[in-house]
Amino acid sequence: MEVNVRSKVSPSQITCHVCALSLSYFWCSAAGLPNQGQAKDLPIATNGQPFPWDRMRLPKTISPLHYDLTIHPNLTTLDFTGVARIELDVHEDTSIIILHAKQMQISNVLLLAPEGIRPLHVLEYPHFHQLALKYEVQLEFAANLSDSYHGFYKSSYRTSSGEVRVMASTQFEATFARGAFPCFDEPAFKANFTIRIIREPRHIAISNMPKVKTVELPGGLLEDHFDTTVKMSTYLVAYIVSDFLSVSKTTQHGVKISVYAVPEKINQTAYALDAAVKLLDFYDDYYDIPYQLPKHDLAAIPDFQSGAMENWGLSTYREAGLLFDPDRSSASDKLGITKVIAHELAHQWFGNLVTMEWWNDLWLNEGFAKFMEFISLDITYPELRVDDFFLEKCFEAMEVDSLSSSHPVSTPVENPMQIQEMFDDVSYDKGACILNMLRDFLTPEAFEIGIIQYLKRYSYQNTVNSHLWESLTNVSDVCVSKVVEGYEYTTVFTREAIMDTWTLQEGFPLVTVEVRGREVRLSQERYLKTDDPSLTEGFLWQIPLTYMTSASNTYPPLPEVDWVKFNVDMSGYYMVHYAGEGWNSIIRLLQHNHTALSGNDRANLIHNVFQLVSIGKVRLDTALELSLYLSRETEIMAVTQGFGELVPLYKLMEKRDMAALENQMKGYIVDLFRGLIDRQEWTDSGSVSERVLRSYLLLFACVRNYAPCVTKATQLFNKWKDSDGTLSLPVDITMAVFVIGARTPEGWDFLFEKYRHSMQMSVKSRMKFAMTVTSLQDKLKWCVHLASYGEVMKTQDLPDVVVSVAKNPHGYKLAWDFLRANWHTLIKKFDLGTNTVSHMTFSSVCAQVRSFFGSLTEETGSEMRCIQQTYETIEDNIRWMDTNLPLLQAWLNKRSHKVAHEDL
């Protein structure tokens, strides 16, 4: 069925499944209606009566204080029943109670009042997620376990012996608690929850709080009673019924930490357990606020759409995001797992203890959690060198924020699709980057004091943007006097003057720097990939500028210098254009002494110069001249950013009949990094950054058919295959080895068989990637089929498989055809507006994209922001090709001639 989000329906009021918005409203029969004089404008319930509420957001007349929930899932019939008893706080005289329920049968609705128990009349209206129903209400309900990844849903896994085992888990963020029990499903309606789960003896149940007792019921069932939660939002409620095993430790502050996983993978939980203990202790001390619950569980769920979820006291994860095998997981796996645990535990304060009032300020949750990943790991796991990877988040945010379809960090949202779309790079990565900029401006000490004040002041409450700025303003008067390069300056920090310009308007600034002797002229404009200049008008940011020069021991006035570099270490969320001779002076510096700048500064320059080509500020040959210095680069962020700017240039040509130019560009990149590639050892030695870079370089070299690497990888794959997969390969080089092995039908089949039987999630992930980058089209088609079927490859991996195949020049048409043919099934499974669906709206042939997406209705996704982003990306690519192809051809020809001449 299709999602219906028409007219006056509120996202938070829709109660049905993602695909069928049939909802039930409950209405207390004794009363009149709000806006009675306009009853003709009210929605009509299924029985023909007016439905007493016509807005997306719930009324504020009543709020919940306490939920008493009993849930009984049946893992054989794949459904569940329950009873919800809700204690209400009535703020105004009213005769109706409006709350949420979604695609469930409601029965025996009672009002539990001091004067006695009364039944309540029920109205149903199939286009909303609401129930129209002082005191307490009790509702019985029943529904099927969801076959999506939201609400109370079914998951399963296959044991090594081939047995399929079923479990049930929850995922309620953002608007899916209503699919599991009737509730006030908006973040501002915080309440306490007492939960009971009925189960079979062969299963266990876990929830947000510790279990206090288990009661035997007739028929051999057990009922687990859990302690009452702290005051929290419905989207943070969680419970799981499974056959999981667990391992446990206790933090220095006395909190019990447990990691749950399927029995055959419990031996992969030790690293996550130690990381969670260390990180929760760190946050306890950093925030100066004790963790609020007696325990915290981390559960690896076999079927899970997003990366992880911060449910209070019971965070849930993809298996690949939590399970670590020290012998078979890579350095990149360790980095990713540690970051995701740090993210979810940061949420226990930012998001759980203090929650945004509405989803328009989601960044107060997600931007902070993303930012705290890096703050926490820099201190607790210095060997991971997370600072080497922070700029990547800023570059990813700028990629979407450079389009006219971007949105402010804080932006109005109403319906469920719009809410889901907020879970994007702007809320997460841009949010983290502007917090990093603010921390750098205020000083880390002042920033820490301010956010602690914020958390303490608003504990168990809901906040908006201004609450954070007020808390930071309170400490800024004594903290913004700074000494920079020997010069002291003081700025009066006001939230209106600075941070509102970063959160209440979309996009980011481009600062143009022009040096004339001792004079520096600065101007700003919005950076925007468009051919319509009017779209850049009316934007102004308060920018905390930083810079360094060839005479860096001075701060204004600026002396005559050889070069100047603004946005030191890219601590600010803006781009810089060096007008006049500015870029030429930077190119000379990089060619002769690139280490005069930090690795982050070099990555920043690479990013900026190529992005400025896209808007016509810099010629392509200037950017390519700058890239020549990369033959001497060794720092991971600068190297990967070099790839990140150069590889898309030949990707633009892969789907067109431009093989000669495409191969020239590929050859240039291989030549540029040949020295660094040749120096890589096929081992697991070195720091985390060095190991991650090694994996990246060897994979690129093999994909690009660099002969020495292809030969080495082929030898290793054959040895591994001859040993029937028992040979222990260095973990960091396995991706390159698997990719080469998957090029032949026999190698692909062998890899697939090992994938089928492997219990190591990180190994399976590398095998899956290798199988999707083969040139064998029948194998690519089989990959997509397997992921859509969901038995051998999990359906949760289908979006990644489709996108990986789409990036493969031998598979993009296959992926595009699959997306079009299965669009309605995909949006039913993964939900409109989710990052998963957005991820799959990749670029293809312009006319086909416009034809297909233009044929959709609002209910099937025509209004999704990601579709507009796809259109804009295609148009930007076309403009780039029209403008720059002749320049690229000429520059590559000139360089080839020069290199050939030098060889003579």
C-alpha cells in the first residue's frame, strides 16, 4: 500500500504502517468537538462522524505521566497483543483525548476515573496516526509484528547448522512507537514507563531498565517485569525478545554494561564491551552528570536498517556495527565500531536526558552525538587518531549543503517523511562541524562549561536552539578573549550575531581573499552549485576567521608575505577562494614545502580548489596543477581527499563513450600515487591511519589494474582459495585480494560460498563489496537478487548492494532498472524519507531520472528532498562536462607530452 500524507494530517498523528496509513482515533463520547462551529472542515471518521482533531501535532490539553505496558509477542504467529494503561495529566477542560496508534486493532478502551470505570467510544479515521479518547485510560491492542525495520518488528538469523531462528525487536525513532502501543508519540510528551513482556521459556526479554522479577503464567509462559524508567520520550522505549547470550562488566561508576548477540557470535563482543565501559566512564566524568540508569545494554540485531539506535539503557546496533573479531576485523572496522558506540553513548545525555522539543531541532541530538564521537575518542582512544577523519564529515556535509535543495540545520518539519529526511548529513555532519567551529571560537574549556550548564539546566526536559546558545552565552563573557599568534583580541559573543546565521539559514559561505601588499580584502557569498546567481543573494554569515601566513608570528596588521592560508586546519565551516595570485602562491608552496601546512590544511585546499572549479571561480587546469604535489603526500586526509576530487572526474566519463579520455585520467591518478602505492607493505603493520590508508590504496590500485598490485593480489587469492579459505591473510589487504578474486566466475563463486557460511560480520562485509564490483554482469544481477530475497544476503544490505552495483560501470543500468521496477516495494520496506531510500536515488541518465521520478505521486515520494538533490547533481555534472572537458583533455595531453619529453 502507499503512504498517504495529505493536507491537514500531522506526521506524529499517523498511526498506520509506513505503507498503509490506516489509523484509529479514540474519542470520549461525552463531549462536544473543538472548533465546533467549523465541524464541516473536520476530517470524517470511518463511521461517518466528524473526527475531533484536524492537525498534525497533538493537542497540549493532556499529557501522559506514566505508561504501564504489557506486551506479548508470539514469534510463531508473528503478531503481538498488549495492554496499555496510561496515567494522564489534564491541563485544560476537555472532552477528548487524542493520541497515536498505527495499524493496530484497539479494543476494550476504558476511562479509569475516581467516579468509576467507563467505556470510551472509538472513532477510526484511516488517514491519520491518531486516537481520539482524565485520569487513566486503558486500551487493549493487537497487531502483526512489522515486516519493515520500524516499530515492533520481526528479525531472524540462520545458525551454522542452517536453522532459522526468529526474534522480535523495536525501532521507534522517529514516529514508530505508535506502531507498537497506543501513545503520545511526540518527543515533548515525556513520561515514565513500566514494562512487562510475556515470553516463552526458550527466550529472554530485555528492555530499557533492569528486570526486577519473572512471574510464571498459565500455559508455560513467563512474564518479565522491568523496573520503571526515568522520564523519557516514546521514541527511546525499547524491548527485545530473543535467544541472545550476553557478556557483562561494571564501570568505575557502578553501571552494569552488557553486550548481547546471537549465541554463535557472542565471542565477537569483547571489544564492544570494553569500549562501552571506557566510554561511559568518560562521559560520566566529562559531563559531570552521572549516567542516569543502573545498567546499559548494547544489542547486535541481525536485521537493522540504520547504523545504531540510542534507546535509553538499551542501545541497538547492526551486527557489523558492534561485533569485532580481533583476528579478522580490520583497523577500519575497529575505528567504525568504536565511533558508533561513542555516538550512541553520547546520546544518553544529548538526546535522552535533554531532548529536542520537536524534530526540526534534531541536530541538537545528532550533531552533538556526532561531534562527541571525536571529542571522546580523541581522549579515550588516542591511538585511533580520529582527528584524521573529522574533515571527511565536513566535506560530506558541504556536498549536500552546496545544493539549492539543502535546508537549514534547524528547519520546520511536519509529516513523517519530512521528519525522516532530517536524519541526513546536514543534521549530523554539518551540526558537528559548526559545533567544532564554535568550540574553537569559544575555547574548549568555555565550550565544555557551557554544554554542562545546558545539560544540567534542562535535564529530563525538551529544548530548542536558543536554549543551547543561552547556556553558551552565559560562559562566553569570560572566555572569548583569545591570543592568536601573539595578538590578543576580545569579541563579545552573542548567539543572535553568530550561531543563528549558521543554524537558521541553509548553505555555507565562500570567503574570497585578495592580498594587495599589506592589505587584505575579504568578501563573502553563498557557495552554491547553480547557474542562477539570484539564488545566492540575501545570505550573510558571522564567520570566525582564522589564518596563517609565511610570516606566521604576526597577527594584524598583515605584513607582505609569500602566501596566506585562511581557515586554519579547516576549523570553520566555510570555503576560501584566493583571488589574484593567491592560488598560484599556494601551489608554489605545496610544490616546494608542502609540510609547512598541516595535513588538514592541505586536504582543505585540495577540496576548496576543485569545488571552486564547479562554480567557475577557478580554472580546472589550476586545480590540476595543485594536485601534482600529491605525488609527495603521505597524510591520510590529504591523500583520500585527493582521490575524492580526482576519481569523480573519470567517473563522469564511465557511462559515456569517452574511453580514451577516461583512461588518460585514470592513468594520471595511478601515476600520481604510484610511489605511495609501491611503498605499501601487504601486512597489518602501522597505526590505524596507516592501516586504513593501506587498505584504501591497495584497493584502488587493484581496481585500476595497477600491474604490481594485481599480480600480488592474484597470487594471494589463489593461495587462499587453494587452502579452502583457511589461509590467514593480513586483514587490511583482504578487500583488494577479494576484489581481484571476484573477477573470474570461479573466484566469485568461491567467494560467495565463503560468504554464505561465514559468521564474521566484517569479513562478510568485505566479501559482499568485492562481489558487487566485479565486471561479471550475471553475478551482479545475482547479488541484487540475493539481497532482495533476504535469505543469504540480508535485505537490510539491499540498499548498499544496489548503490555499489550502480557505481560499477558494468552494473549501473542493472541497478537503475531494479530501482524503477521495485520502487514501491522499497519504500514500503525502508520508508519514505529515510536515509536508506535517499541513498538509493542515485544519478543515472538525465532523461530517465526525470521521467521516472516525475511520474511519482506525493504518496510515493515525489516530494522527497533527495529527488531534487539528484536532479541538481545531474545538472551540475552536465555543466561541469560542458565547461571543463576541453580543459581536461588539453591539460592531460600537455602533461603526457612533458613527461614523455623528460623521459627522453
